[in-house]
Amino acid sequence: MNYPPPPPYGSPYGYPAYGPQDHPQAITIMILGILGLLLCQFLGPVAWVMGKKALNEIDASGGAIGGRSSVMAGYVCGIISSMLLILTILFIIGMVILAAVGVLGSSSSTY
């Protein structure tokens, strides 16, 4: 009884058995985005800019560079934390203006 030969090791058609290598900054962008969201919103714009650049590089590679999901997670977290940073700055500016108006309004004396 003849059996067919076993298939060769690896994947067929000459493709590697593993996916494309991740972008070198994929994990860094994801960590910056998460830290920007949770701890320090000043990291948000950094993750946003680095994430956009890395996404453009991944798209231009034609599938040779992976890690798109990690970069996208950091990119989105960077956008959200940047918006939170902007809202926080606007809130602080508004409170300073209200405090200044309150101080100026109450400093006039009628004595």
C-alpha cells in the first residue's frame, strides 16, 4: 500500500508560516496612547502624531509591515486623550476667567 508523501514543513506556496513583522513603534504608540488616556494627557498628542505616521507607513508597505491593530489602538487613545486635554485646558481657562471676574466684581466697595 502506497501513501502520499507528507506535506513539507511550513506553509504552502512559498509564504512564511508567520505574519508580517510588526511596525517597530507599534507597542510604543499603544503604550503612549494608553498612558495618555489614563495618567498624563500630554502624551496623547504624541501618540496621535506617531500613530498617524506609523499607520501611513503600514499602509504604504503593502502588507509587508504588520501591527496595525496595536498602532490603531494607540492612535485612537491618543485622539481621545488629546480631546480630554483640550477640554481640561478650556475648563481651567474658564475657571480662571470666572475667578478674575468674581474678584474684580467683588472688589468694588460702596462705603
